Amino acid sequence: MDVLVVAPVREELGQLEGDVVGVGPIVSAIGATTLLQLHHPRRVVLVGTAGTYPGGPRVGSVIVSRRMGLSHGVAVMGLGYVPRAPEDIDGDPALIAALGLPAHDVLTVGAITTDPALTRRLADGWSVEHMETFSVALACRRAGVPFVAVLGIANEVGPDAHVQWLTHRDDAQEAARLALLPLTS
């Protein structure tokens, strides 16, 4: 298999051939690891919807992941710490170039951020929030498989995120799927 397209949920795949990794950092890591062992792809692309931090890409745009990281809100707020936090992962340069999309830094979190103070803290050095990108990237890195995420921006991160996501998710999903045509056709 050349390119394995994955998404957190079936709806984000639409008519694309691909598979589901599941929702959230832990479930998607396990799902991605299982799919890598099953399919042995040469490359992996995650497609989905995401939120934009202040100063990030506009709602309605589509981005490709340049750098991917993992954050825990309790640590960012100074309420806990993470020993031996995993290092950030860079997206595959060849896939980034082939897609020709604006490249952004994507932060994976364990829950959708709705608190304005936490949003400001998480936005430091990151422009996009997504709950599965880092986990799938880590599974791919450990398997030696090139990876990027292609994400349609459906909402601004913060208190209105869910209402905005409900309003824009269908268009964001479709835009992300269309952006994959250079790799899937």
C-alpha cells in the first residue's frame, strides 16, 4: 500500500478509501499502530477537522502539519508536570511539498480547549489544535513511515469552539478531503 489515509471518525473520510484510528490521543495511537501493522503503508496521511488558535489559519482554510506536539493542560497551567514529555515530530517534507498547502504547527491535546486562559497558553508556539495528530505521528515515527495531517479548520479554539465546529465541520471535512487529491488520484 502506498498511501494509507486515516481519520478519527468515518465521517471525516467521506468517500475516501481509508480507515479510522479513533478519537483522542490514546485511542488514535492504538488505532494507528494497529493499522500500520495490518497494512504496512509507505506513507500515512491523517485527514480531519481542527481548531485554530489566535493568529492561526482562518476558519475555512486547509493546512498540512509541519510540526506536531503534545500538551497537557494541567502542565501548561502549572498544575502538574509531565516527566519525559515526548519530543515534537516534524511532518514529512516530501508529503508537505506534494500537497502544496500552508504548513502549520499542530498541537495535540487530550480534550477540546474551551477556556480562554488555557487557549492563550496553548497557543504559544502553535497555530492549530487537534486531538489525534501527534498520536498518529508518533506511531508512524516509531514504524519508520512518513506522515502528515491534512486538516480543515472548522473553528476557533475557545468557548465557542463546539458551536463553530458544528456550523463548519461539513465544509471543513470536504475541503480537507479535496486537498488530498494530489496523493490519492
